[in-house]
Amino acid sequence: MAELDTSGGGKKGGGKVRSKKASTRVDLTAMVDLAFLLITFFILTTTLQKPKAMDLIMPDKDEKTKAEQPVADNRTLTLLLGSDNKLEWYMGLMGKSQPTTDGYGKNGLRKLLFDKSKEVLANTGKELFVIVKPSDKSNYNNVVTTMDELNIVGNQFRAIVEITPSEVELLKRDHLYN
């Protein structure tokens, strides 16, 4: 049992003679029990962090030839995810258009996706196709942010593809592969 002893010290000899005080004894067992009950209550009633999951649809391995369809260069946007929360993008094939460095967020990637979607829809009558190529120096949060931005814009045509060595060199040239 937990108890609190408030008895006086044990001075021996010398000094005034006083009457002996009765020691008060407080039993703390009930308070310890109450504390553990409260801790248990709060642990069991708190909501734990919900796991965050993203739906990702992968094509069937058997239907490769049926699923592959060519996409025109004038409606393809390639996003190269680099380091330091930066990305580089270009339209069409690499080398035919000048790559541009941009950031994430509503004034960066989201604005780019809105503008390019409207431009491609106006020019071709079809939706924009986005190719996401994460590099070794990008982090998981960058991929999730990119997919979230594509969902916000309402883009249905996208692919996550491995980055090529020439694209890695492009990121190194622009100091986005640190």
C-alpha cells in the first residue's frame, strides 16, 4: 500500500520537551487506483491516427498489348521529381521543349496542371496525360503530393514510370539531384 508518513523527525536529547504528536497516516491506494483508471480511460477513448492510403490501379500483366495505346506528344506532360521539394517538367518528348523548374503547392504544380489541362483540352479536345517520374533523391511525400494535385485537378490519365539516365542528367544539370 502507498502511504504518506507525516510523523515528526527523531531529535534526541536537548531542547524543549513537547508533547508527542500523533502521526497522521494517509492511505494513497485509492488515489493511485483512480489515476490508473483515468489513464486507462483516456488511452482507450482517444482516436488513433487513421492510416492514409491512396488508391492505385495497376494494369493486369496478361493484358499488356490491349492496354498499351500511343499518346500524342502534344498532350503529354512529364514531371521529373527532384530533390529539395522541387520538380522539373516538360511537354512532349525530352529535348523538344525547354524543361522548367517548379515547386509543389497551389501556385506551383496545381497551377501548372490547371493551365496545361485547359491548354491541351482547347488544342486537341482530349485530356492531358501526365507521366510522373520520381528520382532517387525525391521523397515519398513528393509522389503523394503529386498524386493529390492530380486528383484535385481531376486528371484521370497518369502513369508513374521509372526515370531514365538522361532525365537524371537533366536534374543534375539544374541542381535538382542533390
